[in-house]
Amino acid sequence: MQIVNMHEAKTHLSRLVDAAVDGESITIAKAGKPLVRLVRIEAEDVSPRLGFLRGQGQVPSDFDSMGDEEIANLFEGTR
């Protein structure tokens, strides 16, 4: 584990991030007091969500014509 002060961390941030990605743990200190640790984030397993509601809903057979009358009334200004 490497300990660097705040000024060095600001100056060499890119190098420190590369070291963290390679698995090294870096502690950043201010006035000699450790404040934070820079470590690599492990990738989360994100599974595809396509089809997760399959079979839980139904589409009415008149879906394409639902609300035609109301929509026509809105455009024509009649009720």
C-alpha cells in the first residue's frame, strides 16, 4: 500500500489511478493524516433485462384502434 500526500496526488493523479487499476491500493493523506483510499472498482455483473415481464401482461385485440373516437374529438373540437 502506497501513501501519498495531497499535493503529490493532485500532481500525479493519472499515474495513481493507473496503479489502482493494476490492483495497488493508494492512501491519500493531508498533513500526514490518511484521509481516503484509492482502489479499483470491481465491475458489477449486469444481466440483460429483456423479457423480464414476459407473460405478465396482455395487449387488447383492439389496441390499434383504442381511443380513436376521443382522439378525433380532440382534433375536431367536438365532444
